[in-house]
Amino acid sequence: LVERNLYVYRHGWLVILSGFFEPLFYLLGIGFGIGTLVGTVVGPGGQEITYQQFVAPALLASASMNGAINESTFNFFFKLNYDKTFVSILATPLSSGDIAVGELIWALIRGGLYAIGFLIVMIVLGLAVSPWILLALPAALLVGFAFGAAGMAATSFMKTWQDFDLIQLVILPLFLFSATFYPIETYPEPIRFIVQLTPLYQGVDLIRSLAVGAISPYLLVHVAYLLIVGFVGLFVVSRRLDKLLLQ
């Protein structure tokens, strides 16, 4: 499945790479634009960091999320309902579970490309202040794993293209309110609790902590949370593909 997707996109890499620029524009426009007015903020561990160092790791998590979601929703829906790619694949020894895993791996590759590109930008711009930043890449892949699996699970229940408005209704608030552009402490306590339960916040806090070297055992909670979301989503989409493709 991964090899098939490589063949399909061998002449369309510009389409994939274009998704890298959205978080980059946010970093340049908000991180360095508004950042000059903000100055420093309190980051993980209570340390003072520049606004650019605060925003960049969150945008890295968002880049991985966007790459995985784009591949596991729109493209997955087209292959499932219009191109009938997965029906054809079932004529091979691959099972529905294999299809789910293969598509998730491809979604991770796309999200990983965005994460690698954005991480290089962070290093070039001097926003990497700790050697722990090297673990930000596997952390970003973990974010992609969670959102890719959840995206495929949600897409398996969709009937029309209009249903994707619901995906945007979820993704946009996650992007804006997951402590991406301002500290979680700015929220009232009830709202803060809700935000802390969202998967993007878990990824943002994990990558931001690694980026500034604020290492603590609590980061394992983020890792466990994202793994659980990913495996639950993978289980759901595998069962759904069994029902949709084998009926």
C-alpha cells in the first residue's frame, strides 16, 4: 500500500509538500510578527522563553496533525467510496486490517515529512534551545499516529463530502485553542480541563517540553494518551473496513 501511494504521488509531490507551508506562515506571521510585541512567556517548567520558542513546537505538532489528517480523511474517503481502491486490494492476500495499517503508515509518512521540514526550520531559525529537540520528531510522529488513526475511524462513518465540514469543525478549534498560541493558564479552570483532554494539547505540551528541555515523568502520560488514541482508532477503522468491504 505504501509502495502504491509512492507511485501515485511520484509526479505530485508538490501537492504533498504544499501542506508544509501553512504552519511556516503562522510561525513567521504570528511567531515573529506578534512575537515582537509579546516578548517572553512562561513555558514548560516555569522557565521564561521567547514567544517564538513557545509557538514553534506547537506548530510542529499541528504540522504533523495536518499531514496525517489530510491523508486519512479526504484521500481515504475517495479511495474507500469512489475509487474503490480497497475493494480491489482485497483480491490480494491483504486483509482489511492490513489496509488500515498500510494507509496509516502512509499518513504517518506525510505527517512526518511536514514535521521534518518544520523541525529543520526551527533549528535554522535558532529556536532549538535543548538537545532534547531531537525527540520532537518521534513525538510528532506519535501525534500523526493518533490523528491519522482517529481520522480514518471517523471517515469510515462518513457518507458524503459534506460530512467533512464536521472534521473541520473539530480540527480548527483544536488548532486554535490547544495552547498553540498562548499558555494553557490563560483559560478559566473548567475550560482548561477540557482543553487538557484533547489530543492536540497532549502533543503540543509534549513537543514543547522536549523543545525547551523541560523533561519530567509527566511526559509519559502524553505518550500513553496518544498511543491509546491511535490504537483505538486503528481498531475501529479495521472493524469498519471489515463491515464496509466484506458485506
